Amino acid sequence: MQGQGKKRALARQIKVAAVGFVLLMPGIGIAAAQGPRLTAPGRIQNPAGIMAIGTAASGVVSEVLVHEGSRVHAGDVPAALSCTPLEAEKQMRTAELQAAQAVLDRVRHGPRREEIAVAEAVVGYSNARAEEAEKTYERTQALREGVSVTTARILETLRDARVSAAQLGEAKARLALLRAGSREEDVREAESRRNMAAAQLERAGAELERCAVRAPVDGVVVDVLTNAGEFISLAVPAALLRLLPDAPLQVRAEIDARDLPRVCVAQPATFTADAFASTPMQGQVESISPVISARTLFTASNETRAPDVGRVILRVENGGANLPSGLPVTVVFGPCPSN
């Protein structure tokens, strides 16, 4: 009896094991179909790259205001050149512009009231002299020529009368000219000279501005390549410092060509770095290069693999703000999202 009971218990255990095996078969099949997760080497990178900052002017470096690791903002001046000749030229152009503007104002405003008053006074005494000269000539004509007055005296008074009349006409013309104001052509000429002086001042200011080395964007100085007192020449262009702009970080991963079908856009991934093992990062595939390239990221596990790889750019979604650019990471790809 005991032997039969053991046989029945053994039979029940076999049935339970068979049922469990049948239930586990789908999961085993799915896991076998998916295979292990795809892992690839990668590197943190800044999409803007490292910017070489220089200058478009020649001169001696007067001061360097930053050092490696300094944070700068767009418009800051991390370094400057000594450009004394350009400063003097700008002052000269400023004075020329002020003079040209004064001439334009004078031409636009026309003659002053005092100038017109002077011209009116000149007309007044010219008129009096002309009347006196005319009366003198008339009195001389009334005398008997050759007896009371000489012919020369008559001609002299005639000359004086004509000269006085001409001077009166000239004074009246000058007064009319003052009252008419400035000519339109003179105004346009003065405006052109003022605009030319303004353009020359702007050019001098632009050349002087080149002496100030300004940061084009926010970022961190990664290297200072000059010192105060060094001469910089346009004949031999050189960068003064290198700047890493502030930008969302990316990961560039290299996938074996045979594994590219397992990668898709928007595929989730996890990044880990040996130096930051406690802070895993999440991201998504942003783009897949359509060109097969030579491998540049080498690890102990891929040295014997084929050199042909596809490059994949992944967007870092969280946890990577403080990571240094160029940090090597390991990328573990998740499954592609279903459509």
C-alpha cells in the first residue's frame, strides 16, 4: 500500500512539473527571440563642440581676465588688446563728426537775425551815399562847363554817382540773399559730409571693438592660450582661448554594423560611466548616421570585432548636466518602441 501511495505522489509531481514547463515555454521563447540587450561604447559630447576664440586685430595683449574653468557669459571680455592708435583715430573721427554736424546745423538754420540786420544797415547807408552822389552830379551839371566847373569835375561826379548806385544794388542783393536762406544744394552737401563723418567714426569704432575679445555665447573656458604682453598679428592668426558652450549634452555611440537593425529612433537607452556609476542616465536615440564609419571608440570587448560601425546620437534626458564632455560611457539599449 505504501508503495502505491509513493507512486501516486510521484505521478502528481510529474504532472505539476509538466504543467509548469508548458506555462514557461512562451516566456522562454520570447526571451530567446529577443536575445541579450544591445550594449555599445559611447562618449559624452557637446553638440556645439569646443569654440576657438580669437581676434580680428593686431596688437599686444594688455590683459587676460579669465583662467581655465572660468565661466563667461555672452558679451563678456575675457581678454583685450592694447590699441592706442585706434583709440586716437576714434577720437579724431568723433571730432570730425561734431564739426560736420555743426556745419549742417548752421546751413539748415540759415543766416542769423543779426546778420540780416547788418545787411539792412549796409543798404541804408549805401542808399544815402547814392542819393548824395546823384544830387552832387545834378548840381555840377547845372554849372557852366568850362567857366564855373571843369569837364573833369563833371565826369568825376558822374563816376561817383554810378559807383554809389552800383554799391546800393550790391547791398540790396546781399540782403535778399540772406533773407532767402540756405540753398537746398548746400544743405544736401552738408548732410553728405555729416553722413561720411559718421560712417568713418563707425568704422573706427568697429576696428577698436576688435581689440576686445568677447565671448560669443555662455560657456566655460577650457584653455587659455595667451598671456599679457604677447603680440598678436593678423599675419599669423591664432586662438587666444578655447570655450565650451553651454548646450544640452549628447552621447555618441558606435554600433557594430551587424547590430544596426536593432537600433531605431526614439529607442530608450541607459548610460553608465565608471566614474559616475551611482548616477545612471536615461536617454533616447535622436539620430542614426546613414554612413558606415571606421571605429574610433575601443574597449577590451570590441578590439577583435569588425572595424565598421554605425554612429548613433542619443539625447541625454536626465542626470547628465554635470558630466564632463568627452567622458566615456557604456550605452545599454532598451527595446524599440512599438508603433
